[in-house]
Amino acid sequence: MSGKNVNSNRKQAFRKPTNVLKAIQSKAINIRKLLKKNEKTFGKKAWGNMDDALELAASIEALASHAANLQAADAIVMVELLELMLEELDYKLTCILAS
């Protein structure tokens, strides 16, 4: 077996929908915890984004948890949707930290 083939198999194993869903869920949990921990340190300007970000993180967590039980084809669609939601959460986090 060539080294190239082994690396390809590792990448495919990581990109399994269940692994990606776990990673997405973990990131959303970490962001939610960070926001809750530092909630009082952010200015009033960030409060609107903070509420949106907390709700979005909770939604991502719930959807990722639910999607882990779906069939592979449906889970792949959910991964794509959750990756978009995670991008929005990252943007909101950036706005909060910049305020």
C-alpha cells in the first residue's frame, strides 16, 4: 500500500459525516461556553449579536446531535447546512470580539 493511499484513507475517515458532526457540535459548544463565560465583559454594543450567537450555537448543537442519527446521505446534507451555520456563528463571534 502506498503512502498516498494511506493518507487518502485517513482523510476520508475524518470526513465521515459522524466525525464532522461531532467536530461541528464541539466547536459550537466551545463558542457558546466562551460567550457565556465572558458575557459581562462585552459592551452593550455586542448584546444583540451575543443573543443571536448564543441561539445559533444552541441550534447548531441540537441539529448536529440530531443529524448524527440520520442516514449517510441525509447526514451529508446536514453537514453542509451546519458548516454554513458555523460560518455565520464565527462571523458573529468576530463581531462580538471586535466591539
